[in-house]
Amino acid sequence: MRTEQAGAVRLQDYKPTDYRIEQVHLDVRLQPEATRIIAKLAIAPRQDDGARHPLVLDGDQLTLESLTLDGMALPDTAYSVKPDRLEIFSPPGRAFELEIVTSTDPSANTKLMGLYRTAGTYCTQCEAEGFRRITYFLDRPDVLSVYTTRLEARKSDAPLLLSNGNLIASGDIAGSDRHFAVWHDPFPKPSYLFALVGGDLALLRDTFTTRSGREVDLRIYVEHGKEDRAGYAMDSLIRSMKWDEDVFGREYDLDIFMIVAVSDFNMGAMENKGLNIFNDKYVLADPQTATDQDYANIEGVIAHEYFHNWTGNRITCRDWFQLCLKEGLTVFRDQEFSSDERSRPVKRISDVRLLKAHQFPEDAGPLAHPVRPTEYSEINNFYTATVYEKGAEVIRMLKLILGDEGFRNGMDLYFDRHDGDASTIEDFLACFAEASGQDLDQFALWYHQSGTPSVSAQVERRANADEIVLSLTQSCKPTPGQDEKKPFHIPLRYSLLDPRGGHINAAPNTVNGKKAEIRDPATVLHLRDETATFQFTNVPHDCIVSLNGGFSAPISLDSGHDQASLAFIAQHDTDAFNRWQAMQSLCQSALSTGIAALRSGREFPDPTSLCDVATAIVGDPGLDPAFKALALTLPSEADIARDLGKDIDTDAVQEARWRLKSTLAASLRAARDRLEPDLAAKPGPFDPGAAEAGKRALLNLLYDYLGAEDGENRADAEAILLARFKSANNMTDRFSCLTTLVQSKFNAADEALDIFYQRYKNDHLVLDKWFMAQATAPGRETLERVRDLTRHPSFSYANPNKVRGLIGGFASGNQAEFNRPDGAGYRFVTEICTMLDKTNPQVAARLLSAFRSWRSLEEGRRAHAEAALQQLADGKPASPDVADIVQRCLT
Ligand SMILES: [Zn+2]
């Protein structure tokens, strides 16, 4: 077992609070440097036993100005107060009102938690534990209260005053330059869903009529002059509201729904009841400033936060261990929404790519934790790919196991039974078990056991009997705190392919030697034990078993296929995901032999058969261009490293990938010439829809391959790409060409970067891309360039998007340079984390997660990474966020 961390919070220690806070009346007097908060809390003992339990409220860097109980000032002997804690020793054993007056300096709040200012706007972020930076409170999700919020500010400073719920009063304050607004939210909610905004913002308005006929006022607030860029966000919101009614039967419940976009924000967005606050990169888009990926992200994040209104807000989490209850489920819901709005297979492949890029390494390293953890020392570090993305995969498997109807029945029961509750994973699963009559105890292990299960498949063939026997074996490596794992319930979609063409419809005849239950349609194999055998009769003995279709389970699969079978699957499987996966496997196999060859000084092997498959895919008229683009995208350097698993030399990875890309480039040249007329944009306005975006993705990918051509074609390629960059009429094409010029190390890259900067120097969101493009550039000179860019006038450590673009781009997006063999990349990132540790620890801790795979590197790099982490640990990090990540990385 891992040694337990000091100060850790444990699930087993959960107990309800002694007190409820039924009503909260906040009166917030906004001032840039000294905002006063008067909180009137209607408190009652949870148990009416007359006992006088002490009341302990959470705080964080608070200054108490006054304290009264039922209108009487409390004597000093009745309480103790510190910036992080207020204890009332012996409150009355009945309901009472506590009035707490605190003050805070929003302008000095660089952590961006609690109340802070961004570009002159007051805003809040309270999840997970930010409300305690506004007032003393029982700041935990199982304390649900009805909030009434009065805001007051100078009219010139904040003409707009917003909070949760509905506006019930507003007006000027006579004899002053100030005004006020009062908001009331009738739905009891935990403090993490509280929000307020004060500022001067532009407004985009629309309405939505719910299926029961109520009209909802929809408002998106953005910086002045950017109203024109909020249209796609509004369109996404309206489509999300309709979809949640159609697919989950969920209707919106307040008269108004507001989104406010701000530029300094730690997270992507926040689902505060009725008043979502967004990182503006997930709101603002137009063809000249946003890529197709940005449009897709906006649609997904707008939907995600809206869907939280039911999965998160109406039913919230009992404690932070249950974070996946709202996040995994809501990610699943937003993925389904985007799948319905766009291409389902393309969306699925994109989601799995993200899962493998972010969650698989987490599960394989020192930061691994279960989807529902049992211990944390800093909850901010658990907003992870495991909780979000793997949490969504668990819901997806649940739906597959129960079927569409069984899943919907379980969801309906959950909404019905737990509306207004602070719930747990056990409550959630119980609804599905009850609605379907299925025992989900083994399935629940997906929530409790960390690590990615491995499944290996073997096929025994009986030529004379037209029969095959498929054997599956599962295992899961030890992860921190979990040496032994029980077998998971792994649902595997499958199909049998006839190598002469065609799909074979066959169900197993026996499972583990016993006659199988006949299920119709026969599409899923259930692996519940460590091993299982499935016998199929009356099938061609040479048929190909295609497993884990649609990535039905988040596992690492060793399919046992040879190259010829993979090539067949890549070209002929009916499951688009498995076609993509087979292509990835072929690339990975070519790359791993290539890397081994390069490291031992041998010739890079010839990947002719891979080139043939790639040419067949790009030329297949039946395939969607967006799918072709995904299938022909090589695994990233991080993907390759993850596949190798150990002894990684990131320079050899980069070199091998480039060699393979150059070879494929020559094969794909003719395809580009042939397809370009069909893929090029039609005249008319820019269309951000999935079909046109898919064409752009494929054409840009084919031009990206052009950048990898070598020999005499290189000079031509540079000229063509620069011209294409200059003539691009949308950001997708422009940024794609810029990235290709930089990644291909053309001299013209500097000219293009300069043109890009001059055009967008006043647009902070586009500049994030400019920083990122340079941070991810190949070459030993990149580190110096990144260092110089930290002093660029457009860069600021106070803006999380800038830090993520430049420093995060380097640490997580540039494998070869972050993992330089001299260790300078590690030292640069830990230096910056040491600095940010004092101003914005959440952002610092995020950056540090780039170290999560350090143990899989070759010896020299590993030693440098460890030394950099150790130095950071020796310097005693100021924040629990950074201390926690460093400690776990080193354990
Ligand atoms: Zn969320």
C-alpha cells in the first residue's frame, strides 16, 4: 500500500454535517480592492436532539469584520476565528441566524478562486472550494441552501450585476453613484454552484420555448465588440436545450439562462445554476479567428455545462469523491449530443484519441486513481481525465450492457428518485440495477479499481470443422494503493469478417464450454472472469475476429492480429472505429521497428504495405473525408511513446515518425491532386458544419504531408505552403498551414509567424495559438524561443490560457524538447511551476502533470526528470496543489 498522505481526506470518514444552512442571504458591496460581504445564514441543527455541537465553518484567507447570532454580537469567548476557520463553540440547539461580515480584495486574487477581477469584470469561481474565499461557510456539496443575493456596485464600474436564479429587484441607490440588483434562486444548491458577475459587458440575446411551453430568456455576455462572435455558442445552447428534452426528457427550470465569457479562467467553464461562467475560448468564434476544432469544442462545452443543470445541479454530489457522478455522466451526455449533431464514428474516434492521450498515461503512471477515488489531499488535482473521460466510458459501457431502453429507464428512475439530493455512485448504480433487474456489483469495479485493463485475444482454428475458439484473458497492472485487482466486467462488441469479403452474423455456440444463451442481436461478448473461451461454429475457419468495436470498453487490447489481418480490417471492417484502430496499429508497428532500427544504427525499414493501405483508404469513395483524415493521421509522438511503454528515447521517436511521414507523403501526393477539386471550399460563406469541416480536415492533412516530402520536392513544398497560408480565407486553413510550416522546419515559418502576429496582435485568443505553434516546434532551439516568449509583451503569467498555450504547449505538446536529453526542458518547467505555485497553484499543478510518465523514459532522461522533481520537492512548494503532484510523482 502507498503510505497515506498527511492531511488527506478519506471517503471512509464521511459524515453529514451537524447543521444545515437552509437560507443564505448575501449582500455583496463590490469594490475593486475591498469588497464587503454580509452573509446572513439561516442555520438549523440536522438532528433535533437539543445537543449543542460546535459549528465549524470553512474559510480561506478571510478577514472577519463582525459576527452576530440572532442579531446579537457574539462575545470573543464564544468563538475562535482564523483566516481558514470560524468555530462557534456552543450554538443554540435550535434554528438561528448567523450574520458574518467579511472583506476581500478581488483585484489581488491571482488564484482565480472565489471572487476575483478579470479585465475589469468581477466574477467568481467556487468549485471545488472557492466559496470559502468569499465568506465562512459549510463549504461542501452536501449542504444545500436557497440563495438570495444582493449585489451593489458603482454604476460606472459595473453597470451589469448578475447572480444565480431570477432577478427580483434592482435600482439606483439614492444620493450615490451606486446601484443594486437582487437575485433569487429557488432551487436549493451547494455553495460550489454560487456565482456572481459585475461588469460592463455586451449582450447577445435569444429565447427558447421549452416543450411545456415556457419561454426562457437566453443571454450570452461577452466583451464589448465581440458580440458577433457569440452566435455559434447561442446556436449550440439552443440545440443542447432541445436535445436534452428529446433524448433525456429534461427541461430547463428557470426563467433565464445566462452565460458570461471571461478571459482569465482556470477551467474550461463552470455550470453555476442559471449563470454559467466560461473561459472565453469556449464561447467566441468566427471564421477568421476560430478553427473547426474550436467550433466543435464550443458546441461540446456549451452543451456540457448546460446538461449539468440536471446532472450536477438538480442532483449534485454528496462529497467530492463522487465528482464522476456529475462529470463522467455529463461528459457522456455531451459526447452523445455531439455524436447526434455531427458524425458519430468520427466523434467516437476523436473522443478515444483524447482518452488514450490523456487518461491512459494517467492510469499507467504515479497519478493513477480510481474513477471514484477514496482519498485526496487536494481536490483540485482530481479534475482529471480519469474522473471525466474514463468516467464517461463507464457510463457508455453501462448503456451497452443494459441496452438503450434499460439505460433510459435507469436514468429516469435516477432523476425521479434523487432530484434535489446530494448523491453517490452507489445511489446512481442502484437505480440501474433496480430498473433493469441486473446485478451490477462486478460492473461497479470500474469505479473502484484504477489502471487500464489489458485484454489479449487468441484464436484457435479448426479447419475441418469450420469452427473457431476465441480465448480472452484480462489483467490489470498494479497502480498506487492497488496491488491486486479483481476481474472487470468487460463488454466487447465484436464482429467476424470473412477474408473473402463480407460480415458473418454469428453468435458463440458455447461460452467456457457451456451452451451459450442466445442473444439477439449477437454483437457483444461479456468477459467477466480472468479468462473466457467463446466457440463459434459454422464459420469460415480463417475468419477474422474484430474485437472492441466502437471502443466498447476502455481497455488496452492485444488482438493477436498479423499485419495482413490488420490491413484487411483497416480496409473492410464495417466498424469505422476498428478500421481507424487497425490503421493506428499498423503505424505503431512500423514505428516501433523503425525506432529499434534507428537506435541500433540500422536502416529505417520500408513501410510499403502501410503505404498501400493508406492509399486505398484515401481513395475509397465510400468514406467520409473526416474519417479519412483521422485514419491517415499518424499517431502523435506521445501516442508512440505510450505504445512503447518503456525505455523511451523521445528523439528517436520523433525521427522515426518523421521518416514514416516522409514515406507516406510520397504515396499520398497523387491523392491530393486528384481529391483537391472536391475538397476545396465552395464559393459562399464559411460553413462550420461537420461535412465541410471534414473536407477541410482531409485537405489540410494532405498538405501537411506535403511538408514532409524530402529531396527536390522540398523547396516546392515550402513555396506552395506559404502561398496557401497567405491566401487562406479562414482560420482552420491558415492555422493548419502555419503549423505545417513550423513543424516541417521551413525557413518560411518565421515569415508566416510574423504575418500571423501582425494580423492578430490585438486578439488574445488567437495569440494563444501563435504561442502554442512556437512552443510545439521541433528543434533544440525551441526552449530558448519559449523562454524569450515568456518576456513577450503579449504573454502574461496571470492569464491561464497564455500559460497553457506557451508553457503547457511546450511541456505536454512537445515531447522531444520537454524531454531533451540534457534535462533543460524539465528544469525550465519546474522553475515556472515554482513561480506559479505562489500565484496560481491550480495552473502550476496542471503543468506539472507533464511529468506523469517520467518513469517510462530511458535512463538518462529519467535521471534528469527525477532530479528536477526532487529539487522542486526540496524547495517545499507553497501550495498543497503542487506539493501533492510532486509527492505522488516521486512516490
Ligand atoms: Zn463538468
